[in-house]
Amino acid sequence: MSVIKLPEEIQAEQAFDKQSAVFDELYTANPIIQYKRSRVRDLVLKYVKRGNKILELNAGTGEDAVYFAEKGMYVHATDISEGMQEVLRMKAERHGLQDMISTEVCSFTNLTVLRDKGPYDLIFSNFAGLNCTSQLDIVLKSFSGLLRPGGMIVLVIMPGFCVWETLLSLRGNFKTAFRRFRSRNGADAQIEGVKFMCWYYSPDFVIKTLGSEFRLFGLEGLCSLVPPSYLDSFPSKWPRLFKSLVKLENVLKDSWPWKNIGDYFIISMKRRY
């Protein structure tokens, strides 16, 4: 079936295609990203077990897909970027996980055309890939047809306010500090010199869109006290402070206001029926 891509999807696809060759080199060693991945993975493992089936959206180069496959879960890893998918396939082969990981180039706004329609035990999206669409409502409304009753969703999304970004105004970086406030019609983003658009969403938007068929299981802030990963020099400049912030954030992650003011929020919801 031929699927018409939105202009915003074409832009994002081009950006992430270009970054696919260098993504792991750029980000894998970043201690803040390591912290973020550990937080998200530990949460996901509360909801899945060996033999469960995961649908991953915006799977990127497959770092999470490989991790969960090695834990015994079957992962159908999707992404709009063919470049990311190619890196993911090679990584799965290198780890001997071809039987545990399947791949598909597919936009999350077109999940009705998925080759493998499940049902899945978990739908998972990490690190704000879902912010690359203005039609998150369409994405969310497609979940119930793919998820088994009692199945979970875990989504990592950027909200409309981040305390760390706002504080960048004190350094004169007003464009970054206030970009989320100007994003009603989309905010400019750039990767490897390729521009694309992103939008910011609240937990309430996700909850209301999914409706009564889903129940909120958990809401946590991610990088509310710990700095965002683009401040990658922070851990090496202030290692003791960084470790203290990690410990404190892990205590306060699901408390107000910290669950609402991070670089991301992690929302977990369960399909009732």
C-alpha cells in the first residue's frame, strides 16, 4: 500500500537518515543519555517479561530494541528513517538477534498499515520521537487496535516547559530557552544541518486523547533536575554534583512539580479492555 507522507515527516526522515551513520558515535558514550536510557529501561522492565511482544516506535539505531531482545522480548522495531533501520538491522545481526527483532519502515502516523499488527504487550517510544508530528492524536488513537487488553504503553515525550531550558535565558540563549513557548504551530529543530519541525505535548493531552479505554499507571519527569543531554560537558565539569542530581531526581521523579518540568515526561498507561 502506498502511503502519502506529510511534509513534516519527510523533513524528519531526511534529518534522521543523515544522522543514522553517526548517531551511536555521537550519543552512546554521553553519561546523561546513559542515565536516561537506564531510567526508561528500568521502567519498561516493570511491565514486560520474557516472551512478551513489544512494538517500538521511532526505534532509531536499535539500542533499546537490542537491550530488550537480549532480555527475551520480541521487538518489532519501526522507524520512518530507512537509514536508521539499516543500522538497526546490522546491529541485530551482529548480536545474533534476528529471531527476536523484526524491522519495518513505517511512520507512527500510519500504524494501520503495519505489516505486523500484533497484538502487542507493550507499545514503546523513547526520547521524544513522537514530538516530530503535529498529529499525535492520530498516533495515540491507533494504539488500542494494536495492544492486547491489559497491555501497556510507555512513551517518552517532551512537554511544553523545561526548567533547564528556561534557565538558559540567563546565559543569553533566548532562542533555546523559549522555543517551547513558541511551538503552537511547530518549533524549528535541526539535525546534521537538516531542518525539521517538532511540537510539544502535555501529559493531559495524552490522557484525554486515549480516553477511558486506558488508565494512567505512572507519570515521571526525566531530566528535571539532571541537565538535558545536550549539556554534555556538565558531568565531566561537575561530576559530584551530577551524581547528586541523579540521586535526587530518582527520589523526586514522580513528585510535583518535578514530574512536569523535565526535558521529558515518561507516561505509562494500561489498556483496560
